[in-house]
Amino acid sequence: MTLAARPVFDRDLWERDCWARLEQREGDADRAFVYGVVSTGVYCRPGCPSRLPRRENVRFFADAAEARRAGFRACLRCDPDGASRAEREAALAAKAVALIESAEGRPDFDAIARSCDMSRHHFHRMFKAATSMTPGSYFAAIKKRRALDSLGQGESVTTAIAAAGYGSPSRFYEGVADLGARPSALSRGGAGEHIRFTVAACSLGVVLVAATQKGICAIELGDDADALATGFQRRFARACLAEDAAFSQAVADVVALVEEPSRAFALPLDVRGTVFQERIWRLLREIPPGETMTYGELAAKAGCPSAFRAVARACASNAIAVAIPCHRVVGKGGALTGYRWGVERKAALLKREGR
């Protein structure tokens, strides 16, 4: 039996690639390598703001430890031994998010930028890169969620709109055209919403599938069909609940997804949560089948690396099993920590994905 030859590391090719990335000052290369400058004896990140050295004076290293062993010392400007630019910006974005969410009334974005030691322009760019939203759009989403939460607790439409910080009712109605239900219906505990649901058997027990006019709003796993149905009906006691034959294909698609969680799932979803929860749920859908991510890694990807507990709570609040794959998030070392529908089901889903 002939063994395939192992690929040989081509250092010349690697150094050419490093030099090209250094010339472009690529910030995302800050953790890929460091470079030392022979004429100064200093090593730097690729994104260092210092003047680009001459190529013949540059030596490339896989990491800071290798550069130190070669006799170079750390640059004081870019601090290659500290947090990377991406990590610093993620921490600043998390700080800005906290300031925006705790503000009474409209946040002072100029003051928040100053607290991050940034100009308004650079703050705006950093925030959008970290959250995929501008600061203004993020605040608008917070206002919308506050209003919807108040409506769900029985507040009148007028009171909820005013308390959320809208200057006029028209501003609120412009932003909620995609709700799938009138604000007045939400203020009556969901009265007026039309939800189809049914419970079907699957290899993990039973699965409840529910959908609004917008899309699938719940996929719940359990052992007892009556218990699942009763619990769901209790939560939506004032909505119009029904089953019909046209819903059978959607249920079949969900059951097939439970049996083979790595398959594509094209049905639309009706996802409703806080701004933070919806961001986490969106990132969950980006984890490829067969792969896992820790709560800390997911928090870092969301731009708030210290908020891993909040990430865990967002995963636990997910009401759409498998289609929003919170089962792909694990504890440190791959530990199968808590899962809303049971750790055994989490293990089974990961096994089916080949994990």
C-alpha cells in the first residue's frame, strides 16, 4: 500500500503571501503572522501603523514567541503581544451596545464614540463591521422590541409606543410592517393571530410544528404529544389555533430535518426575540452541519466575547429546534451542556450530522 505524500511547506510562497498582506496592511492578518524589522530589532503586527519597511529588512514569523526567540522585541505602537485589532474592536462594540441599550431616550452617539476613543466616522464603521448594523439601526431595533414587549404584556398601543421612545405613532407603524399581526392584537396577548400547529411522531419522540402566516414559529421536541400540544395551546390561548391538510407538507419537511439535520431547510421562519437573541439565532444558522462552536466562540463572533452567559440564555430561548441549530453549540472541551429538549437529543442530532 502506497501512502500519499504529505504536502511540503513552501516557506518562500508563505513569505510572499505575508509580504503581500503586509503591503495591504490587512488587519485580519494580525493573528496570522508577525514581522520583524532587522534595522530596528522590533517585531510588529501586519496592521501596525508604522512606515512600511524595506523588504530586505523584513523577517516573517508564525507568532510573537518565534520572533522573540529570534532576538526581536515587541513594537510599542501596535502591541503585538496584546489583543488583536479585531478583538479590541469587538470589545468596544460590546461596550457601545451596552451604552445604547441602557440609554434613556435617544443615545448620544457622539458621546459613545468618544468613550471608545474614536471619531464619529470610525465608530460608525467599527460598529457596523461588528454588528452588521449601524448604531442608528441598532437603536431602532431596540425601540421596536421594547414596544413589542410592552404590547405582549397587555399595554395599550399608545402607551407602548410612547414608552419605547417613538416620537409619533407613524414612526412605529413604518417599522413594524413585517410583524404578521396588528400591534393591537399583540396587546391582547396574541388575539387575532392565526397559528397552525400539529404534533407528529419522529425518531426522537414527538415533534410539534407551528406556523404563522409568515413562516415556522415553533419546532418543539418532547416525549408526550398531549403535553406538547397542551403547553403550546396554553401559551397561545388567545390566538386562533388550527390544523389543516395544507400544513402536512411543512410537517413532513420538519420531520425529515429531525431525521437528517444536515439537510437543507428552505421553509421560511417567523423568528421573534430581542435584538441580541435574533443576532445569536442568525449566527447559529451559519454554523455548518457536522461542526460545533463553544458558547465563548459564538459570543466572540457576535462581537461580545465576554457575554457567553447571555449567549447561552439566547440559545435556551430558541423555540425553533434543529432549523435554528442551537444543538451545535457546546461547552468547553466539547461538553454537551444543557439543551432545551434534552442533552440526549442534542447528542443524537450531532451524531446524525457525523460529529
